[in-house]
Amino acid sequence: MKVLAPADFPPLLSERIDNYRQQFIDANPDYLTWFEQQIADPEFSGQLDRVWCSSQYALNICCRKPALFRDLVDSQMLQASYQQTSIDENLSLLLGNITTQEQLDSLLRINRGREMLRIIWRDINRLADLEETTRDISLLAQASIQQALAFHHQQLAAIYGRPMASIDGVLTEQTLLVIGMGKLGAWELNLSSDIDLIFCYPHRGETDGDKKSLDNGEFFTRLARKLIQSIDQITVDGFVFRVDMRLRPYGESGALVTSFSAMEQYYQDQGRDWERYAMVKARVVAGEPQASAQLTTLLRAFTYRRYIDFSAFEALRAMKKMIRQELKRRRLDSDIKLGAGGIREVEFIAQSFQLIRGGRERELQERRLQTVLNTLAEKNYLPAEAVAELQAAYIFLRNTEHAMQAFNDQQTQTLPVDDWPRAALAMALGFQQWQAFSEALAGHRANVSQHFQHIIAEQTEPAVANKTPHWDDIWLGASDEAQALGYLTAAGHEDSENVLARLQHLLDDKIVRRMPPVSRARLDQFIPLLLQAVANTDSPSSTLLRIMPLVESVLRRTAYIVLLVENPGALKQLVILCAGSPLIAEKLAKQPVLLDELLDTRSLYQVPEKEALRQQLQQQMLRVGWDDLEAHMDGLRYFKQAHQLQISAAEVTGKLPLMKVSDYLTFIAEVVLEHVLELAWYNLVAKHGRPQKAVGIACDKDFIIVAYGKLGGIELGHDSDLDLVFIHNAAAGLTTDGDRPIDNSLFFTRLGQRMIHIMTARTPAGMLYEVDMRLRPSGSSGLLVSSLTAFAAYQKGDAWTWEHQALVRARVVAGDQQLGKAFETLRQQLLCQPRDEGNLKEQVGAMRQKMRDHLLPKGLEQANPPIFHLKHGTGAIVDIEFMVQYAVLAWSHQHPALAVFTDNIRILEALQQAGLFSIAEAEALTEAYKAYRAHAHRLSLQQQASEVPLADFAQHRAAVVTKWLQVIG
């Protein structure tokens, strides 16, 4: 921002410069020589003139307290940026020897004048940016509160004793906690801010005074009153900060000080939307650290919902509407804070995203507005251009606010109407004329207003175009049954009677009948929009009936309904996906939080590669402590479900072929397993230390996760479980190196148990994966985690042929790279052993028949017309898999390339390249395998069994049966 030289000042100000200088000399003749020396420096002279012409308050301080002014100048403090601790350290030094409240109150006010002069000087001369200015004012307020609180606590404790509470049978001293709300909490105080405070204390109890004792509540109430008096009361030295207590529970009628339990009860039972909005910036500015952390957690639970909460828009709109009505009544259009395009609208924009998404995204649980705006740009919630305009407008508006308040130390956001303060304001912002400043201000406010209208303002268009009034009539019962059925049938419904019955069932639901008026209004707005949206599908009835369980699951959390009302695109995507797949509809009903993924179609249908998935998971978990197991488990479940939804969406809409679907589902599982191993490892090491490979030498993660089955074969399906084996390579007979050491083998057993718990525990977010460990050595009766040596001995001496078949699809998916290479070498050796082909054929054929007898539904192939089971039928998927496994076990000793890959497609390619299968045979089996799996995937999305008319796959089946007879017999 431009800084004007005195020569460029508006005439109304430049003609006052000499008068201001003479005013200082007349008031302080002893400072004449010093003053003349200072103004001989052109740079200082220019700074002085800008400050005195912009701020009568600064001029008065300099004239009334010349020693203070001189000290700031001579010490170069006016030119220096403070460290974070400077203000508190300076105040502590100043208050070092006080003994009375009168001394405290006087010195707090003197300190305030000194620091405010310095802050105004640096702000007007643009020696400090907006962030430094607001930070220093906030630090001044915080230091003043903390010092006054400490003094008064000590004084009261000397009379009544220390406030105590029994915690787990131990008497513990209690302290008052001060919550800074609004701009104080966000480090954003302006030059003449009130400070909004809330007082609370952790536990009830009483003081331990010998002669007098008080209930803790009474003690802290007296302490709070003393604190307010020292900060707020106007004395001959002025005041420190105006204190506003109206944001406390129950407002002005509530208790001045509240216990944690009472505060938690209030916010749970009676907390209102505007209080959630206020709590976004709340910060404990004074109090014991452990209690502060506890209180912060309590407040966060009230402020941020665990789910996406678009109801925040309604609350913000209502608040903004009330503000505008009040502005209109009082004719305050020139208010740069509350008026259209003002500071409050920028705050509303940022905080709407915080309230909506902050419960899920820790990055948005940020108090400072500019940081939040940057995060919104980084996450593509707002275009970078919009954020740049909002940032520029916010800085301009806040600098304008500061210049207006610096003029007379008055709390004002209303633009001046007189020529003199107008000229001072324009000059402080770098303009020679009021008109130029006014035009720049209008431009910024127009930008803010435009973005605000786009994001938060009342909707003027219906969420679904051309919505017919019939849908409202059907839902609200204004139509009789015959009319309603006629409307539904005319709209293309194939099952009108069932749809009408389901709507009536919903209308009669006890939850709906007992809904608060706001929630019921949301539902009444949504159902007609949904009816219109499904009318555009090929099967309106089945689509609607698939979506109804989702609607019923969110009746107590209608913020999800608001999400769909607020975002027509999300409603459209919901209908498209549920029309395409009942599986998707079921998953959304179980986890409505996934509705958020429908908001951005750009990401919905774009499935990232494995490295991008890994980075996304790391970023998502960045702000979650490794010791917060519950948060990690929830985060992992959401990560998996969100990306599986993307894959399902891409598959249903034909944007992703089968092989890619399996690849990406496999990638998700691998990335999740990597994180699960890291998490379980961290938890156990924190408890027991690291396993040792030699005495005094800790080993790294000598542990691997080996995937079998579909995960091993890179063929994971939408609801596949994970066939896993855990292997370690730690030294026997040694222990971990922690304070609570355990045997190495026990450590790795617990590591495996912890991983299984993380994946299989049923949390509100569901299960991560089902895990099957039966392929480990000796199956369910074997050790959960084997050493590589024990695994090798079992495979070489005791494993059945079917276990070697399973080994064909085994690969390392997470863990130590060196151990992983050792496993791959062992696998290659095991698969490449020479085998008796006749005996092998007999065992493979017998196992195949046993599976068919056990898993193939009876009578399918004998039905009329015959039914083909895509997985277990004769000539189906499992036949191809068994042929491939037989080929690897039978011929790898001559053709080691067969034992390299774990997926059937590449093994078939290797068989063809080795000349063991002809090109035509390999291609026929490959095409059959792909066709079977693609159709099975589609049936899975439709929640249908893998059964099809045999005639549809007769050619593929014939090719597989022919090759089976040739290879196995």
C-alpha cells in the first residue's frame, strides 16, 4: 500500500503540520533541542507528520507523555518489530515490584498508551503489515489479562486460600481460565477493539483458607470481577481494554464464571448457531495449560460437527439478514464492518467453510481468517482468484478500520462525513483525495459482496430446474391417492403404488412427526426436489426407493439434507449413482458423510494413482497425532470409503474399465495397509520400545505384510476381504528396548493383533476391511506372526499343494524392503521346485472339485435354461485360476518367468511367451477371464448374484473347458 510523502498530503492536512509541531513544543519546552534533532532526519520527520496528521490520539500521547515518546524514539522501538514474547516481558518488568491494585491498574494503562503509540506509528507508516499490527494488539490484551489475573489470584488466595478440587482422590489447585472470543481469540484485534471474554474453571470445590474459605465458584467470580475492573475501568490514566462478557452462557443473565461441566451441559443442550459461529475463533488466553487443552477439546466438540454440515449456511444467512435489517433501520450503509461488502462478509465466507467442513478437516480449525482463506484456495474450495480478491479486500478494509480508530481512539467502523477526518483517512491509506480512496474502497466492497452473494446469500433459483408443484402436493398430502398415483405414473414411475406407500411411511415416521420446525422445513423442501430429480431417470421408482434409506438415515442430521438442497449438482450426482448401483446407495445410507464427495464432479470421477493416494492419506493424517488411535481409525475408514465411492462412480458411468477398477481398489488397500502398519508400530514402540536384532541394537520394521488371494493377485473387488500373512525377521531370545520390555516374538504378535484390530473394529464409520489370516502356516491353529525361517520350514516340509497354489498369488504389500526381497526369493524357490505332474494334476483337480461341490449352488447348470455361475461354474473364473496355478507349480522349474507375477493375466502372457500355451489359447483364456470378472463386477454393483444365462457366455466357457481338459484332464 502506498505511503504518501508530506509534500503530497491533502492541503487540509499539510497546513496543520507546523501547528502540530508547535503544539508539542509549547507543551514540552524542555524537549525543544531533542525534538529539533529528531525532525532534522527527513525519514523520521515524514513518519512523524503522517502519524500526527492521521491520529489525534497519538498526538495527544506524545504531547502529554513526552518522556514515553522520547524513550520509544531513542530506543528505536518505533522502527523495530517485536518478538512474540516482547510485550509480555516488557509488562512483567514494569509490574515487577507492585503491591497494590492501584499500582497495577495505573501501570497497565500507562503500558497500554506506550504500546498503542508504537503500534499506531508502525501501522500508519506501513512499517508493520496487518498481521503484525493485529498480533501486537492481541498480545497486549493477552499480556494485560494474564498479568492482572496472576496479581488478583495471589491477592485473593492470601485472604481465602487456594481454590482446590478433589481429582481422583488427590486435592489439586484450580485456576481461572479466560477464553478470548472473536478477534482476540484469532490474534486479530483492531486498534480500538472490545475484548470479548468468557470465564470458567475446571472443577467445583472450595478454597483451603485457614480462617476463611469460599466455594470455588464464588472465589473465581470475585477474581473475575477484579480482573474486569483492572482492565475495563476508566481512571485518570484511561482504560486498558473495554471488556464485553455477553458471549458467556446465557448472556448477561448468566453466571459470570462457569465450571467446565456446566459449560459443557449448556452447549450440548442450549448452544445456538450463532454461538457455534463465535466459537470458531475462541482461544484460551489465560489459564493452566493442561486445563486449557481440556477446555479447547470441549469447545471444539461443540463448534465442529463430525459430518459435513451445510446447515451453517442457514445460520449465517439468518445472522447476516438480521445485521442488514439493523443497518437499514439505523441507516448505516457506510459501516465497513457490517455493511454490504464489509469485513463481516469476508469472515462469514471463511467461517461458513469452517463450520461446514471443519469437523472433518483439521486444517480448517484455524482462527486466523487469512490463513483460512489460503487453505480454501489450496483445497480448491474457492478459486484462487476469488481468494486473492477477498484477501486484498480484507487487508484494505482492516487498514481502513485501523486508520479510522487511530484518529481518536474510538471504536468505530463508520466512514467519516467531515472533511478533516476524511482527509486523514485517505492519507493514511495512501490517497491524496477522498474520492480516489472512496472509489478504491467501493471496488473492494463490490468484490466481497459478489463472492458473498455467490457463496452464502439466499438462493433465488430452485435446486432442480422446472420443479412441478405436484411434488409438493404429493409429499404434503394435498393430493388424494388417485391424483398422486396419476402424477407419479405420468412422470414415468414403474412402481407408483410402492413409491407412494414409502413416502407415506416416511411422513408417518415418529422421527419426522417430532422434528423441530427447522428440520421439518428442510425435509419438506428436499423431498419434492428429490421427486423431480428421479423423474429424469430411466427407472424413477427403483432409484427413489434406493435413495429412501439414505433419507431415513439422516432424519436426525438434516444438515445432510441441506447439503443436497444447497448443491443441485450433488443431488444430481446422487440420483445418477443410485440409479446405476444399489450398492452405492447402500454405502451412502450407511455412511452419509460420503455425500460430501458428490460436491465436486471433477474429483468424483478422477481416480488418482497409487503415489497420489499415498500423499492424500498422509496429508489427511498430517494434523492427527500418532497417539490418537481413534482419529486415525476414523480417517482411514473415510479415506477408503471416499475413494471406493469414486471408483464405483467411475465404473457405473463407464469412465473406468475393469482392470483399472481392480488396480485402484488394490492401491487403496495397499496404501491403507502401509499406514496401519506405521500406526500399530508407533503404538507398540511407544509402549514397549523397539525389538532388538542384537543386544543394544534396535531393528527397524523387520516385518512384512504378505497379501494372498485377490489382493495378492491385484484383483480386489468392491467388498473383498484381505487374505494376509504376517512375517517377521527379528532375532529370537531378545527383547524390546523400552521401559516395559517384551520378547521380540511377542512384540510382533501384538503388532499383528493391533493391525487386525485397527482394520476390523466396528466404529461409527464402519469396518475398514475384513481380514482373513487362515492362509498362514498351520492355518487358524498356527502362530499369528511367523518368522521367515519358520515360514520357509513349513512351506518346504508341511504345506499342502493348495497352499503352494495360494503362494502363486502371494506378494509383499507393506513392510521392510529387505525382508520383502528375502520373501520374494523364497517364494520363487518354493514355486520353482520340480514336482510330479501326475500327482499335482490329481491334487489340483480334486481341490477344484471339492470347491465346486461346496460353493456352487446346486442345480444351476441343470436348470432350463441353464444358469452359469461366473466364479464357480464349470469353465468359470476359478477354473482359469486353478489352471494358471497348476502351470506355475508344474513348469516354473523349467520356466522361472512363470513365478514372477502374481496376477492371472500376466501369468497367462508368460505361459504364451514360454510356448506352453498357444497365442490363441492364452488370448481366449484372457478374454474369458476379463469378461467374467467385468460382468461379475457389474452384478456386484447391482447387488446381484454372479449368475447369468449360460448362453451369454457359451463361447468363453467352451474355450476354458477345452483347455481345462487338456491341462488337468
